Amino acid sequence: MDTFSRLSPFIQEFIYRNEWTELRGIQIAACGIIFDTDDNLLLSSGTASGKTEAAFLPILTQIYEDPPKSVGVLYISPLKALINDQFKRLDQLLLDSNIPVTKWHGDANQDKKNYLVKNPEGILQITPESLESLLTNKRGSCLQLFRDLRFVIIDEVHQFMRDARGLQLLCVLERLQNLTKAYPRRVGLSATLGDIKLAENWLNTGTARKCASPITDEGKRRIRLHIERFVNYADKRDLNALTDSSGTQDVGDRAHYDYLFKMTLDKKTIIFTNSREETEYVMANLREIALKNKSPDIYRVHHGNVSALLRETTEDEMKSEDEKIVTGATVTLELGIDIGALDQAVQIGAPHSVASFAQRLGRCGRRGQIAQLLFTFVESIVINAADILGPINWDFLKSLAIIELYTKEHWIEPIYPHHHHYALLYHQTMSFLKSNGESSPAALATAVLGLGVFKHIPQEDYRRLLSHMVDMQQLERTERGGLIIGRQGERIVNSHKFLTVFKAPEYLLVKDENRTIGTVDTVYPVGTRFSLAGMTWEVLDVNEKSKVIFVKKVPGVSMVDWEAVFDGELHTVLVKKIRQILMADVMFSYLSDSCKERITELRYITRNSGILDNLVTQISNKKFAIFPWIGTRQLLTLHYALLDKQIPNKIPWFTSVYIEAIFSGTTEELEEIIRDIARSEIDLYNLPLPGKTQVRAKYNEYVPADLLKKQFVEDYLDMEGVRELGTR
């Protein structure tokens, strides 16, 4: 029997109604695995490849033909917006099925949630935090809601794998299994992954199933790339010669905004930047240029601090075939929200990673179009740099490496697993106790430490954590020897913020009369102007107690800032690709003439400096540059190992590719010390790590310092990656 014939009649009708001519390869493969095996399933492919339908078509067929006695399918998403988007898509698919879909998040209808609790059936769409809340606060309801749960669909797996939210989700799913004794199959949906095996292991955590990951031929994508460059001059003589008499804006910035304005006219476009501040500033400048040119206001802003209503309005406008909207965005539009067909995407500066580039490229080129991505750079040229490395634009080189790795070698960074997340262990312990009440240490070890996420943490570490939590009054011992939540712990678990495991700043609501514009994390005084949602606002009043800023819209361009958090890193493969590009003579066809001149100049500088061939290069009297061409984790390990040898050194910025060291000896002597480090058996725990060494996490303050140090050493440092230096 062919795959189409195995699908339920209402799905066949949906396919006819939408004029599909055939099922895609990934959909046929998924149907075979769901229908014919009992495995978990990982579907990894590009945006708009049909993987959502690939998961739902066979799953809906199964629960239609054999209806569960409770909620049958749990769909989990990292974003409420993605849940809302998928809700609309499912609504169409399920028209004739009598299978209900319920949204469950902070903005969802409470009456519909209550109805589902009394009449559990169909599909439940939820975020990890809302699922944590259900399990912690409505344990009895969970027994009824999920007693016959058949499938858990996890969307954007690659996003969950990157941080503590994904680990929290895995914990909650396993706790739910232990409670209900229902063992649903898991189906993961993801953009293209760098290491499928790591993703399979992640998805299988806490289950006893195998995981199938069908590989299907998506066909070669046609891609059109172009990189353009603009220059600001640090030397005032050059600046005066090139700017107009107003002198209000650097020549490169002004040319950049003019170029973006022209290149996005009458083209549905997402302009990606790497920060909310930059998105706001770019879009405000484009709106200002449009105003001067009497062009229509087609400029929108989409990021986490813009109100949900404005974001949804923007998404709806972008879906319209007739609207040529230009939207500035950060990571919020990297994910799979349906925004229809784009004419192009623009990336300002270097993407954070190859994975991010792949996601952003995937947003265009849908429905048979050529994927068109435009890169722009604004450089500040320092004519009299302090040293030979000053003129090198590493972000520009990083972009070239990212493009080459993805388009030519189809490589994406693997996502490193997190084995020692003690702050999450604290959180899950508190959550379990709130849900279940008093437990003995042994029962806690079985129920919490026994979760698959924590399998690398020894019992001794858990005893150490529990003892520390008692000392801090997070926990309290009972007369029976059990543990309950302590006086200080009650304050934590009863806060609405407890459900999240990620840090979030205190935001203030920004309102224009009764309309919510978004949020900021700065109390701007009355009269101050700032940018939000691509428009400029002036503060009329501030209610600090209610955390509300009242504003009015004003003309002009202004700035806004939020607390910056950047946890990115460079992989060794990416760093080596930068070196390879500098050593090669090939010229890339997607570069503008200005960019071609720049890469030629950078090759000349780096080849003559010696950094491409030598491990150590002297750049001043006692200052040396160490270029091992290894990734961030390995470079950081070498940094601490050099400090242990009493050699002062620093990594110039977090995602740098080299180390600056102060050394009184010769280049050869420093090289030999580094090679000796690489050949030695170094105890990472004895390195001179800073007193508060830790991997950033929300509940670190309740974890002993020695455990936080262990997490950093075990999950972040990498001595094996340094060892290759000893063989050079």
C-alpha cells in the first residue's frame, strides 16, 4: 500500500484541497517510521521542507484510527508565537477530524484550558515552562491529562539543545513518564544539525527507545549571495574630506543606510542583526530615509522586547503576498514561524555561527525561489593602528568562513552536551518537592538525580548540593529525616519566576496611552527619547512601582539599550577555515569590489605578519600574539594553562582567535612552553581559575562554589583540543 493510501481520509482530503501533487521524501520516510516501528523520530531539514507535516500526518492518522483516552499528542515549542502559528496550521488540517487542539501558555484562553482538564483529548500545544507549571502545581490533573499520551513532538530541537530550557524540558518529560506510566514516542523537528548522533542522544534522554533519523534528498538549493562593505574613517583628516559639512553621521554609516533603503525597496525582506539595539537603530534610520523620500512606511521591528500584538501584526503583514514589508529582526525570526515567501534576507555583520547563518538563509528561497542573502559590513578603519593586528577585521573573515563551510562543505557546529548542570539540579529538586511534598534524600536521589539529564552527576555531588541547600534554608530537615522546602526556599518556589530556568532582567512596560509598545530594562527619565519597535518615543511619565513608562511618539532617530548577553563561541573547524581563507589565493564571486580589495589587503597583512605560519609572533617589546588556530573552549584552556606558568595573558575579546601574552623571553622559548603544555598531563582543577568561575545560570547562587567550578571544568574546558599543538 502506498503512503498516501495509509493516511486518514480527512488528511487525504486536506492534501487534495491544498493541491499537493505529491508527498515529499521526508514525509514518506516519516510515515514509514511512525507506522511501521516503535522508534523515536528525528526530522532534520531546512526551513519550509515539510517536516512539520511529516510528523503530524502519520501521528494524526494513528490517533484518529485509535483515539487515546486522554491528550494523545503533546506539541512543545520554545515560543508562544510558534505555538500560535502552528495552531492556525493545525486548525486547517483538522477541519474534518473531530480532533481538538488546545493552546496552553500564559496568553491562552483560561476557559479552554479548564475545559481540557475536565475533558482531556486531542492535541495540547505548550511551552516547557507551562508544562513545568502543570506538573508542579497540578499533579493530579496531569495524571488524567496524560495517562494515555502517545506522542511528544518537540519543535526546534536545535534551539532546545543549546541551553538549560532544553534540559529542563527533558527533566519534565521524564518526570511526567514516571508519574503517568505512559511512555510516549518522541518526535523531534529541527533545522539542519551539525551532529545527528548528538541530537538523537538528546531526544532519547530518559527513554528506552531507539531513534530513527531518515536522510532524504532535498535537492540542491540555489543560493545568491553578495557581501557589500562600507567604511568609517577614524582619522579626522580623511573623515573631513569625505563627509558633508553637517558632519552629523559617519560617511560609512550614512552610505550603508542609503544602500539598505535602495536594496529593500519593493522587496519583502528580513534584515537580521545581532542585537536588539542595532535592529532598532537600523530600522529607525530606514524609516527616516523613507520619510525624506516620501516613501511609504513599510518598516517593522520584530524581537522579544516588542509587544506580542505588534509582532503578530508584523507576521500577518509579512504573510500577505501584496505587502512588501521590511522587518528588522534578531533570532526571533530565525525560528519556523510562517511568514510566507521572502524576496531576500539581509545580514548586517557576521552571524553568530554557521548554524545561525543556515537558519537565516533558510528563511528565504521558499516555494521554489532562489535563496537570496545580502551581507553588509560597516568598518571603522584605523590608519595608525597600535600593532600589526589592529587593521584585521575578524568579523569579516568569520563571515567568509561561515559561508564557505555551509555552502561548500555543508558543515554546521555540533551542539555540545551539558552534563553537569547543577543549577538545574537545584531547580528540579525544588520543583519535585513542591509537587510531591516531603521526600527522603534517597527518594530524591531516585526521582531527581535518577533523571537521564543528570546521569553524569555522582551521588556525592548531590549530597553536597542538598547539604548546601539546607544550610541556605532552601531546604529543611524534618524530624523523620526527610527534606521539605525551607523558609527561604518557599520564597523562591512561590514566585512566578520560578518556572523559568533562564535569567531575565526586570523589564518595564512601555505604553502609548493604552497601547503596549514593548518593554525596556532601563528607567528612562521624563523627557528622554528612546527607540522601540522601530519608532522614537519621548517619556511622559514613569510609574516605577507598577513598572510602566508612558510615552508619546516623536519624530527623529534615537537609541535604546538592553542588558547584553552573548554566550557564543567559535568552533575549531571555523577558526581553521579563517586561516585557510587567509592562506589561499582564491577570490569569492559573491564579494563586492570593495570586499575583494579588503580580503586581498587582509591576506597581505596576515602573511607578512607571520601569524599564519608561526605559533607565536612578537608584536612589540614584550608583547606576543599566540595563534594556535583552535576554538574558544580550547583557547580558554590554553589561557589558564599559561597563567599557571606565570605568563600574564588575555584573550582580547570572548570570541577571539588568538591570545595576547606578556613574556620576557624569546619567541622560541614561549613556543616551547606552549608545546610543553600541550604534551603534559594537566590537572584542569589546579589551574588558576577565577574565584567565581561558573557557567552562567539562573540558580547558581544556591550551588556550592566547588560544584560550579566542576561544571565549568568538565563542560567547558577542553585539554584534548590543545594537545594537537604539541605535534606541530
